[in-house]
Amino acid sequence: MKYTILGAGAMGSLFGGKLAAAGHDVELLDINEAHLEQIRQHGLRLETDAGNRVVYPAVALPADARQMPDWLIVFTKTMHTETALQAVEHLLGSKTCVLSLQNGLGNLERLQACVPLDRIAIGVTTVPADMKGPGHVASHGWGTSKCMAADVASSDAKARVQQLVDDFNAAELETTVSADVMSDIWRKVAFNAALNTICAVTGATVGMLGRVPSSRELVHRASGEVIQVAQKQSIGIDADGVHRDLDDAMDHHLHHQPSMLQDLLAGRATEIDAIAGAVVRDGERLGIGTPVLRVMHALVRQKESQAAVTPTTRTIANTNSSTTATAAPITTTTHH
Ligand code: NAD
């Protein structure tokens, strides 16, 4: 099969790298030229618990890509999806299918602007991945993915998704066909909208929130708002399961910094709009108040804008001296 990965950062490099290692024809597309050049010259280093290996997928800037894939897998951050898809319209042949396993809400709608429903698959993944540097991705620990054909009435679309899932599993990417993908997506949003936003605003790790009862309560309130908005739209969501997952994370993932906090610390834009913002907007439409998420959304936006508009000055002190440094502005590209 021909796979093209749009957005070859942490997740795109991992999925693309594993598919290439399994013998598929893979092309990685990204706007990070240093990453592409490193892969061109020295291959892509995949670091996993099973060890290190180097694979040699094709790489290109989106506008320069020529391979028309069977599947285009979108792994940009959500706020970059539209721009990224516009740059690869020439690759979307009449048979090309598109998959998104990105976090947040609205991924289906963003894909639908470019591709017919029966050629779209959406899902979620808990596979962890981090960029270690250009041409080097790491994934430690376990995770799994679920996806589903967006056109539930099309048996052809279902068969194509089953083929994709089989390819993923053969490439050591544990994946299942979801029975109810909207429920899976909202469940992950309920988790992320609570922990990612509150950690991003406070600078706390997940474990630090668990140590303060009022913070733990705030986490549950935030996810409760997502659950209410989902239930109002008849999206089945296991509320007890979400609250259990949150307690488990706060009790055990003591030092984990969610990606939204990492993004702010690195001066990058966050996925706040697809995570909390989208729930606030759905709540407004449905007449459901989301006071905690509304505040978290506004505060994360504020933190993004401070870094982007008014570079903050912070003092770096060591035992002998202190110097001042200017925080990097948020840019529209995301590089680890
Ligand atoms: P990332 O920032 O590492 O990678 C995104 C890549 O997209 C970057 O390399 C960036 O240069 C590229 N990009 C930006 N604009 C582009 C454009 N116009 N055209 C082509 N490429 C462009 O992000 P990530 O961690 O890989 O996350 C991707 C998605 O997967 C997000 O929605 C994230 O929430 C989700 N996710 C991540 C993880 C994880 O552990 N990293 C786990 C589950 C889900």
C-alpha cells in the first residue's frame, strides 16, 4: 500500500516509520526542512522499547510531493490541518482515502472540506511519541488506536478501513475498528480538556494536580462539562470510566506534563481550540453552560498571546550569576 503522512512530527514519524519498516511505500510530508533533510541524509531513527532502528521513507515538502497515496494520514496539530490539506490537494486522487487520529473535535469536518465522506476514517490513539531531534522519534510505553469509516453505510469504506487496520497491526501499531468512534473521541476530549488545560494554565504536572483536593475537583468539573455536552448530543460516554481514568492519571502519572503545557513552555501554539474551545461552542449551541472550560480556554489563549505578542522576560539564575532571556514567540509551525 502507498501511505503518505501529512505532518511528520512525533506521531507522523512514528506511524510512517513503522509502516515503512513493515514494507509499505511511505512518503513523509512536513514543513520542517531540517527534519526532512536529516531523514534524506541519514534515515529516520525509531527509538522504541524494542530498541532502535533506522528506516528510509521518502520525504518531501507538501507542495513538492508527487506520490498519490492509497491513504493520506493527517498528523499535523489540529490548527494546522486546513493549511496542510490545501497544500496537498494535488495528491488527493479519486481513490485516495484520508485518516485522522488527531486529538480534539472537528477533525471529520476539516477532512470533509477536501474529501468525500466515504473516503474518510477518523479515530483516536493513545500511542505516545516524542521528537528527540531532527530525524529521531521516540515512543516508550504502550498505546493503542481505534478508528472507523466516517460513512457507516458504505461497506466498501468499511472494507478499506479494515485493510488499513490490518496493515497497522502488521506494522506493530496495535489498532482496532471502533464500534462507536464519536464516543471514543469525546471520551479522550473529556480527559484532555480537563488535564491538559489545567496543567497548561498552572504549570503543574498531572500528579501535582492530584495532590491538591480543590484542583482534583476542578479536573472532574471540567471533564463533567464535556460529558454533559456529549450526552446532550446523544453521544454515549462512560462518565464513570472518564472520572476513573482521571483519578488514575493524577495518582500515577506524577511527573507527566501534558502536551498543551509542553507546547506553552516551548512557545508553540496549542490545540486548545479543538479541545476546550470546541466543547464551549457546542455547549453554547445546545444551551449548556461550560464555565470551567470557558475560563480555561480564555486563560490558555491569554498565555499563548503573551508569548506571541509581548515576549516575556524571565530571569535565569544559577549559583554564580543571573542573566535575562526572552521567551521564544509562538509560531504557526510546531517543532519539537
Ligand atoms: P508534532 O508537533 O510533533 O507534529 C506535527 C507536525 O506537523 C510537525 O512536524 C510540523 O512541522 C508539521 N506541520 C505543521 N504544519 C504543517 C503543514 N502545513 N504541512 C505539513 N506539516 C505541517 O505533533 P504530534 O505530537 O505528532 O501530534 C500530532 C497529532 O496527534 C495532534 O493532534 C496530537 O494531539 C495527536 N496525538 C499526539 C500524541 C503524542 O504522544 N505525541 C498522542 C496522541 C495523539
